[in-house]
Amino acid sequence: MQRTIVGIDVGTTKVCTVVAQVHESGKVNVLGVGLTASKGLDKGVVVNIEDAVNAITTSVEKAERVSGYRIGTAFVGIAGRHISSLNSRGVAAVGRPDHEITRSDIARAVESAQAVAVPTQRDIIHVIPRAYQVDGNDGIRDPIGMSGFRLEVETHIVTGEVMAIQNLIKSVQKAGVEIDDLVLQPLASGEAVLSPEDKDRGVMLVDIGGGTTDIAIFVNGGVYHTSVIPVGGNQFTNDIVYVLHTPHNTAEYLKLRYGCAIAGDPPEPNDPNDLIDVDTLTMGEKQKVSRHLLNEILQSRAEQIVELIYNEIRRSEFEGMLPAGIVLTGGCAQLPRFDELVRDMLGVPVRVGVPNDLSGLADTLDTPPYATAVGLLRWGSRHGLAMLNTPHSGLQERNGWGNTYERFKGWLREFLP
């Protein structure tokens, strides 16, 4: 069965709206893509609602024109420096007289795990069950139908600042779209570029976007650690501006055209192949800059990001326990030799993840920067409540994302067998 699903990746540098038919096997038939430069966001957080609304509206309208579908609801990615996570355990007594575990028992255990002290200025985005115990026996993924007296569940809880969440919701709704679900961006990206085998063995997903580096660690098929680091591709460009004294658009061009994450050996003095003519901050003036110096700037920032990634591995307590290594995605994953730098510094297998099993307008999305957008579609297919729509009919609207009770029921529908 195929369902028509919409995903909106509201990032720091771009807004990408994708309309697609998603098969239950995970294959995505892309019907329309709307891509526009992002405005009104800083490090994944809305800082100007009017600009954000205009960017989202433009992206949505482009996707509607290409696909022929009128978009009413969508799965929306969320990230930003305000995101944090914790792990929690819940317990429930098995309710039936014959001690057979039911969905009701799991719901009560998950609800118990959710009863953690969350500050009033924060809201829960995800409550994700990842493993169960029955009468002390662990490693259980699906306890329904088993017999026991005591059910325990381990969950991963993702929270965000209320105002940051509400500003994103408001921006999307003012663009004329209701939210099916807010999805943490690295979880969405994982849907697009990770296999079930990766998640079972132990893998770290690193999505390096324009404003943030989003991280998720999966072990035994479940998510054990998520975080958002407020450093991304924009910092590479800003470093070039500050050191080489070039305009921002010139710095971005140099990064994309000549950039490399490993500078290599210095060139011979006055090597003409090492020099690049670029604009200066003074209009009409040119200067020659060293390609090696450019890559030294990029390598310095890349090494900082790798160190921050390593800190997250240590925080997760899974250092040395990720046999599938690290999968890089996002725009910065395309920086030449960045994967090699990560491999050299951390000593783990590293590969660049790209969305696969795409058809239709697939050539638009089969690169690392679009992992989140494709992942939102697969998240909606696997976990969500997407509705099949017809051309120009509009997707069925829900009552909004903010109803806590409805969201809690949605979590159970998403993650229970």
C-alpha cells in the first residue's frame, strides 16, 4: 500500500518541502519538491517568524505546483540548540489475571517512564520505547503476548524549549500547513540513511547541516542518545570570511569549489596552482589567496566538530561500542575528505549516508543534504498517521500538535508492535 505524505525540513540554510508516495516497504516515489533559501532561523531556531513563514510558504507553494497536490498537513523536522534528551525507565504490574502482557500494560509502563521532572519551560517532543524487561529478563523488544508479573520499559525522551517549539509550530501553521508530527531531525535522517542492521549493531548518525550538527546513537535497534551541537556548515563559511577578508558569497563559493577537510602538505613557495583570485571586502578589488590556507581554515573547524562528536560519544557511554561506526549526512558530509578526517581522528568506520530507494524526482534528493526531508517521509510512513489524498483535495487536517493526550496516544501507536 502507498500513502501520500509530506515532509518539511525547516533548516538554517534551506527549507525543503517534499510530497511523495511512500510504500510500506520504504520505497519513496517523489512527486514534488519545493526548495528555497531559509530565512528567519539561527542555529535551527526561529528568530523571525515573518521571515520564516515567507520561506516555508514559498517552499510549500513550489512543491504544490510541481506535484499537483494541495498540502494541508506535513511531518516537520525540528532541531536547534534548545534540544536535550534523557533516558528514563518505567514499571507497570501486568493487569490480566492470566498475566499475559497487553498493549495496556505497555502503555502504563511508558506513561510511568514519562513521569520525569521536566522544567515548565520545556516540552516533551518524543517518548521512544527502546527495550523491555519482563520479571527481570532483559533484551525483549516485543513483550505483547508474553507472560509475567512485572513489566519494565526503557525509554528515550527528547525535550525542547516551549517557546522554540511553539515558534516553529506557529511559523508552519501561518504558512497554511497543520503539523502531523514534529520529528527530531537526526531521527528522521536515520530513517533515510541507516539500515536496520546498522541500528542493531550500533551506529552513530551525524547530520551536519548549516547551523547545527545533529546526532543520534542507535544500539540494539533503539535510540539511546540524541543531541544537537550548535555548530555547522555556516561556521566554515564564516571562518573563511574572517581570515581571508572575503564577502560571504565568495567564501561560500570557495568552500564548495576548492574546499577540503584535510589541507595536506604545504605547497612550494609561489606555486601558481595554489593561488586563487578572489574578491575582497572592498568593492572592485581582487586578491590572491592560498588554496592550502583555505583548506587549513576548513580543517581547523572540521577538527573542532569531530572533537565535539567525540565528546557526545563519551557522554553516551558507548565509546568503543559502535561496530557500524559513524554515518555522516547533511550538507557538510559532502566536504571532500571529511569522512577520512573523522576516521583518522576517531578510529571507527565512517561512511557518507545518502537517501536510497527513491523514484520519481529522485535525482533531486539522492544526496546527503536531503536526508532529513526524505527521512520525514519514511517516518510518516512507518510511525505516523498520514492520510491518502487526491490531487488538489488537501491533506486531512488534525487538531494540531499541541494536544498532549493525543500526542501520547500517537507515541504508543508509533512504537508499539
